[in-house]
Amino acid sequence: MNSQPVIAVQSLIKTYDKVEAVKGIDFQVAEGEVFGLLGPNGAGKTSTIEILEGLRPRTGGNATVLGFDPDRQKQELKDRIGVCLQATNLPAKMRVQEALELFGSFYTRSLSSEQLLKRLQLWEKRAAFYETLSGGQKQRLALALALVNDPQLLFLDEPTTGLDPQIRLEIHGLIEEMKSEKRTVVLTTHYIEEAERLCDRVAIIDEGKIVAIGTPRELQQKSAERSRIDIVTGQPMNGAALPQWPDALESKLNADGKSLAVYSSRPARTLFEIMKWLDQQGMQLEDVHLKRPTLEDVFVELTGKKLRD
Amino acid sequence: MRQYLAIIVMDIKLALRLRAVIFFNYLFPLIFFFTFATVLRGSKGDMAFVVTMSVTLGVLGSGFFGAGIRAIQEREMGILRRYKVTPITPAPLLVGSMVTGWIIFIPYIVLLLLMAHFLYAMPLPTHFFQLLVFISLGLIAFRALGLVIASVANTMQEGTILVQLFYFPMLLLSGATFPAEKFPRVMQIIHNFIPATYLVQGMQNIMLKGESLTKRENQLAVLVMLLTTVGGGLISTKLFRWEKEEKIRGSAKLWVLAVLAPFFAMGIWRWFHT
């Protein structure tokens, strides 16, 4: 992480009347990083991101974004960031290119609408009214609007929620492009695969608290969940003769004796020992799979909830 | 300045693409104009009454529906939320709404006066330009009032009720649709407290009596409209909300009365001087 974080959050609190939506969270985001806030609906993700965008005042704690205080330097901050909101709209009769030109005029610096339209594959739709766009096109326009001031920091609040899988993949591709351009991206999502695919680091947020933070791999490794090794052999194995492999917690042999599932806390070591044993037994290995705990497993383990709860 | 200009240009384009805007700004008042002009044609006074009624219909429609209801719609649909994430402040949006309304409305006024002159032989007002200035002030004042209503209404339902509470009394008791001289005494007192009364009377003074804006009563009407515009602009900026989730407390609705204060003061003044 660079010495000067793009975002620094300390003991951040947000209260609505008597409901504490964000309960004293801390995190930092480095320049060029794609940082994910992962959590179920109502976890506090949107409240956190909207405080950082300068859209809502915080109740307590400190936050700086690009060196600005989002509460006190709203306009300066908004001029420098790009935001793709979870729920938003444009006038039905506004044309795609007009929207980009209008929003571009609000910033001290803006990219050409032509360049953005071509990049976001909206050039053919430049003269179309907003009301005629499909869900995916509207979302691409929302991303184009977020990029209109060429921001170095982007906030994407659930950018693919409600979109079909193919369009979701398209949007993932666009976010990967932003990542390759070294832009800093803060992304909220409740799609595990989105966080795993796109994020350098993820904070798992639940009931207003960060319950885990790290790279997707670090979070998976921290998990107490067991990895599963699936072995398929050419000849049947003798269930009674199976050894106790190092770090193996449980073994299950299928009725045909050819498919074996071994659960392990240290799968690399266990797998190596299994391979050695199979070789000693003169068994022919036909297939092997190692399944590590997913981010979803980690999430369920930490929060006791499914992500879509 | 770039923001103001971009919003005004966009607002004009959007307005001209909406059939409802064309209907309520042009066709609806024109239907009234042709109907009443055909029935009442003949005398200068009657045609001035028809023109005044058509203009008042347009001004009130533009203020309450064009500015007020549209602002609530934009908030309810999440359009203002998209503006909120940009560095823009409420001022360009509010000023844009007022200026756009004026740009769209003024050609209609000129058209209406020319039609009254050429089709129904109404003499053109001596102070034609001053009449346009006066109507422009009225339009902007009523758009400011519409924007304040949008600021204090938490939902479209609330906004619609508030608009109707203002729209119909102003239409019926201002003298725009029925001659105020024929009102009973109690209604004449109420008539003095209706903001649209000053718009109607000012127009009639200029068109029928040939008065200019320098006449004392017209000066006062100009003053209250200016005060309403400034007060309405400041209050709607202060109470501006970008999202439908941001609710305003019930007592804030009293700000509408603050905007109307100049008209109340005028009503009291006239009560004691007539």
C-alpha cells in the first residue's frame, strides 16, 4: 500500500434516528486498488460509500477522500470523483450524448462525449432517448457518466445488480479496464464472484461492522472451512485400508470404491501424501480436484448469513 | 455560468419534447382563448378579459405544474439524485427552471396578443413592452412559488394537494375567470389576498386603462412579485432536496406562507385603502 491512501476511514459511524447503520468502521484504500465492500442488503455498504462520496453527513469518526473531508469539502471532492449510483434515473426524453455533454459541463475537467460513447459501446445509441435504452445500456451510460470528468477515484454502488449474466460480464470487463488504467475503484456488491474476480481487497461488512478485510485469497485462507480433495481412481480402493493422511479431517469413499473425498485443513500437504500413497498402491489416478472454501463460505462462517439474506 | 447555460439549453430541449408541456403551455390556454374570444368578441374590454384569463391560466399552469409538479417528479424518479453526485448546487437547477419557463412562455404571450389584435380586433396595448415585462415578472414569481411547494412537499400526493389548494382559488378568485366587481363583499376581501389578483389587475390596468408600470398600484404589484421571486428563490434553495428519501418536517410547509407574505401585506394594504 502506498504511503498516502486515497481513502482513509477511522471509526466511522452513521446513525439514522435511532438506527446505527455504520458502527465505527476503519479501512484504507490505496491508489490504483479495486476495493470491495461485500455484504448483504442493509449491512451498511451504501451508507458507507455515500458518506465517502459526500452525499450524506457522517455521525461520527473521520474520513478523508483524495485528501478532502467529504462533509466539509463536498464540491471539491465531487469534482474529482466518479460515481455510479445503485438507483438513479435520467429524464426520459434526454438523448445519450446530450446526457454526457450536460453532465460534463458540471465539472472543471471533462472528457469528450464522443470518446466516452465509443469506449462504452454506446456510439450507435448516441441519439437515442434514455427511455428507449435497455437495462445494460442504461448501466453503461451510468458508467460513462461516472467517467465523464476522467476521475482517478470511482465509486460503483452495486453496478451489476438486477442485470442479466451476460451484461454483468460486460460490466465486469469495463471495470477491469478501469483497473488496468490504474484508477482507484471502490465497489459495493453482494455478488461473490464479482468481488473475487474484480477486487484486490475486500472488506466483509455485516450489521454496520467490518468483520474481515484482506485479499480474497487471504480471506479464504483465514477460513476455518475445510478444503475438499476429490480423487477418482481406475481401480477400487479398499475402504478399510485407507490410511490417516496428515491434516486430513475426514475421508469418504463412494460405494464403487473408485471415488474418494478427503477433507483437509492443509490441502497441499494432504494431497501430496495421497498421491504418494496411490503410487505406492499402484493405483491409476483418473481425476483429481481440489476445492478451496469460497468467499461465500468465508462470509457464511463469519456472519452466519447467506449473502442474499 | 457554463452549468447554468447547459441546464437551460437542456431544459428547453426536454420541455419541447414533452407533449404535456406543449399542451398545458400552449394548447390548453389557447382552447380557452378561442372559445371565450368567439363568444365575447366585439368589445375592447371583453377581449382584454379573455387575454387576461388565457395568460393567467398559462402563468398558473407554468408555475404550479410546469415548475412545481415537475420538480417533485424529478426528485421522485431519482433524476435529482444523479445530479447530486456532481459538483452542481441547487441554484443552476432552480434558475434554469425559471428561465426555461420564461423562454417557453413568452412566444405564447406575443402570439396571443397578436391573435387578439388581428383576429378579434383588440387594440394592441400602448405599453406593449411593459405588459411583457409585467407578465414575465408574474411568471417567474409563480414559478418560484411552484418551486417552494415542490421543496416542502414530501411526496407527489402532498405536492398535488398543495398545488390544487393554490391553483383553483387563484384561478377562480383572482378575477381571471369571473369579473371581481361581481363578487360579494366577503369574496372581494378574499380576492385582495389572492396573489394572482395582482397579476390579473396589473395586466388589465396596462391593457384596458393604458397605464404604465410607473403607476403606484402597478409599482406595488411589481414589488410584491419581485419579493416573491427573490423570497421563493432563496427558500427553495434552502429547502432543496435531491432525494425522495430526504423528508422535510411538517412545520416546514409554513415556508409557503413566508413566500406569500408580500401578497398578504398587499391584501391588508388594499383592505384599508378601498
